[in-house]
Amino acid sequence: MARPLARPVPEPIQPGQESVWDYPRPPRLERVAETLRVILGGAVIAESKAGYRVLETAHPPTYYLPPGDVSAGVLSGPRRGGICEWKGQAVLFDVHGGDRLAPSAAWSYPEPTQGFDAIAGYVAFYALPMDACFVGAARVTPQPGTFYGGWITPGIVGPFKGGPGTMGW
């Protein structure tokens, strides 16, 4: 007999921190005040002060940058990606930076569902294949696993969905 999945116990919050267990479902979209920066192959391939983040229960924020703030020639594709129950049909991009290629390492929603219209065409990057990603001065830790693309900063506490045994959360 299969055991029912128990909700994880949220980590304690310190002053100035956010818990992903306080994020809503369905997710919320909000503007980002900090500069977002993505580095690949030793080159800054994207930098923006006009980004958004999507906040969803159990997930670190996913950051979206305006396409005009992504360096020309960095993205190739696009090709059809997965479908998000909240944002709609995604497209995937290969990402080029310096002498590096990161296959399927960025995505976008060209025609997102209602409520996410503001990020139409904006680009999100998986942090793991990049040299580094930053939110302000904070270097990002990638969300566990390879399916989700959240960026973990010191101000965000979990536990986070994405690692082994968390798909049913």
C-alpha cells in the first residue's frame, strides 16, 4: 500500500527572509527591484532592472527578463517546450555565451495565459547550466533537480520542490 505524501515542514524564517511555503497557488507575478544578471562562457548574456518573478508554493522564485535585455545572438531556437498549468505553452531556447552552449537552458511564454500577460516573450534561464546568475549582489543557487528553474537566494527558505521525492508536493 502506498503511503500518502506528507506536507514538508517549512524551515524557520529569519528576519528579512521569505518562505516558499507562504507563496500562493496559483502563483503570483510581481516586479523585481533588483538587477538580474546571467553569465555564461565568461560573458554577461543578460542583465535587467525590469524583470519579474513568479512565486509559487514550494518553489523558489522563477525570474523573467525582458527580451531586449538579453544579448543579441544568445538564444537559438525556439522550439516547443512544456505546458504550465498556470502560464500556458512554453518555448525552449539553447543558450550561447562565450565559447559555451547550454542546450534547452532558457524558456519563454510567447502567449501566456491571463494574469501572466506582462511576461509575454520574457526569458527565464535555468541557473544550473549557467556560470552564474545573480539577483542584485546575491549569487543564485539553482533549484534542486532539472525540471524546475527557480533561483534560490539567501533570503529564500524551503524546503524546495524539485529534488528526489518532492514531485508529489
